[in-house]
Amino acid sequence: MDQTAPPLAQITRVFARIGLLSFGGPAAQIALMHRELVEERPWLSEAQFLRALSFCMLLPGPEAMQLATYAGWRLRGVPGGLIAGGLFVLPGAAVVLALATSYAYLGTVPLAQALFLGVKATVVVVVLQALMRLSGKALRGPAHWAIAGLSFVGIFAFFLPFPLIIALAAAYGFATADGAPAPAAPPARRTRTGATVALWGGLWLAPLAALWLFAPGLLAQVGLFFSKLAVVTFGGAYAVLAYMTQEVVTQHGWLTTPEMLDGLGLAETTPGPLILVTEFVGFLAAFKAGGLWLGLAGAAVTLWVTFLPCFLWIFAGAPYIDRLAGQPRLSAALSAVTAAVVGVIANLSTWFAAHVFFAEVGQWQAGPLRLIAPHPESLDLRALALALLAAALLLWRRWPLPGVLAALALAGALLGQAG
């Protein structure tokens, strides 16, 4: 922990702000944290941020939430990590729960989607701005630019598995390493790492075991399913949504396909990680089986088994991140992974922008080549106008981001009601 680190009260305020403003999926959330933690405050250096981001991309689960947890841990140890990670998730979880409850009773939440039209348009601008800054810092030479480009093409055009792209980038960096980076801090003691794994592994699995032993019904099934999901979600929520939808709809029959799509739409328009769609699924599945109180229990179980493993990965692995900088081959592998991550973020940014500006986005396929194909006639001129307004306020008028989000949310709601 840095002796000059800010007090916990200040960390709480900053990460509460991040949690409330973290709209738009992982690319936007990473951009927001870069802005808050690197540009506006000297809490993380550019190198620390990029190393941590690359490490989090290697882990299962929501990488942006894990990045927030790491930042809090680096500043104030485990209490800082718990505050940062918790506040990144809890505001969005509260909003998703409220919207899921409304959906369960009313079947639709059009006002929320209208309200967040301007927010999503603003997020597109923030993401593109951050992507340019990150690429300028992370891509140090032609090889890194090539890795980023190939990563983007591989995941955008050929749907290559995210773990494969990261593994290939790491292997290339490891094999082509040269030079001798400066020594890093010594690693954490093995005994502490073992105790950390035991503690957080127990906190994760003990409630699940209790459910399985004493209430072996729907809640136990929900907990087991989302625990399994928590360890296979490499590449973030987008990488696992198709699998989750298939299992939830066809295997378990908890939700219908339209309900799953509605849940994804709600998660995309609320703050917090996109994987909060799991909370919607857990709530609605339990609500159908036993009403509101069982639905609340389903949401709580889902949140616990989805996000508690993230603290396990970070608290066990974070002490070793800086040590990678002292190992030439590992450092080169991580730098190559960072370059690949830039390509992945560019893919997420493109996907997000397409779905903000076009109401219908299809797919064009020729052999192994598969491209998203927005329908030109479905161009949303309201979203485009709102994005231009957001760009003017952010880049020209230099308005603070919360003010721009509030103004654009109001404008989006008014346009939604009008049209």
C-alpha cells in the first residue's frame, strides 16, 4: 500500500462516483477509470494502469470491476479493494433490481430505455476518446500496432475466442522478448497467498454449499449455475452471453428468449458491469417460482456467486502484478497482451457504437468471415444528434462528465417521449 495514498473517505467518494457513472459496458468503464484514476488524479501511473488492465483481462469475470478492485487494493489494501469493487457494482445492482421488479410486474420499462438514450450517446464519445489515449500509450512500436490490429480483426471479423487471442499475443511477446526491465518489488509470501485463497474461496463456496445441503431447490441451482459461469467468463460478459442464454432458456427453462433480450437491454442501459444481466436472470427465475421475496433471494444469490470470485482473483493475484515488470519475458508477454487488449476494446467500442446508432444490427457472413451489418434504414438520428452534442460539450466546452451525462439523459428522455 502506498504511504501517500488518499484516505478511505476520499476513495469511497471517487469510486461511488465511478460506480454511478459507469454506463456503457467494459470499454466505457475502463475509459472512465482511466480518466478518473490516471488523468485527473495521480493515483495510478499509466504503466500501472495498463499492467493491471492486462492482468484483469486474463481473469474470468468482469474485467472493469476487477480493475476497480485492484486500484482500491493498491491504494489502501483489502479495505480499499472492497470499497472500490463494491461501489463499482452496487449502484448498478440496485438499479437493475428496481428495473427487474418493475419488469416482473409490468412486463416493460420503456422510460428507462428513453432516459438512457442520451447516456449511451455520451458513452460512445467517452469510449472513443479513451481508446485513442490508451492506444497512444500501450502501442509502442510496429509490432504492438500489428498485434492490436490482428486482435481486432480476429475477434471482430472471425469471432475467434478471446482466450485464444490473448494466449497468442502472450506467446508472441514471450518468444520475442529482449532487454532487461528494472527490478520490481519482491512477491508476496506464499503463506499469505494461500490464506487469501482459502478465505475468499470459503466465503464464495460456503453459502453455496449451505444452499445445496439445506435448500436444494431453485436457489441452489441458480447459485451453482452462476458459480460455474463465474469461472468461464473469459473476455467479459459479451463472450459468454450466447452460452448463458442457451443454458437459461433451453436447458433450465427459467426465462424465455424475449425475456433474456429484455434483461440484456436493461443491463446495457444501467451503470455497472454488463454481467449484471445475471442478477436480472436470477431475480426473474426465482420470482416466477415464488414471488417477490424469493425473487430478491435469487438476485442476492446471483450477485454473491457472480462477483465474490472477483475479489478472490484480485486479492490473490494483485501482489504479483508489478513483479512481472522485473521479468523480461513475462513483461514482454504482458505488453503484447496489453496491445491485444487495445484491439479487443476497439471491437467492443465498434459493437457498442453500432448498437447505439442503429436500431437493427444484423450479420453478414462469407465462410469464416462474419461481420456485424447495421441496417442503414434503422439509423437513429436522435442518438447521432445526441452524440454530436455530447462531443461538443465534452471536447469543446469542457463540461464535466457528470454534467454532460445528466444533460444528455434529460435530452434523451425528452426525445424518447416526443418520438
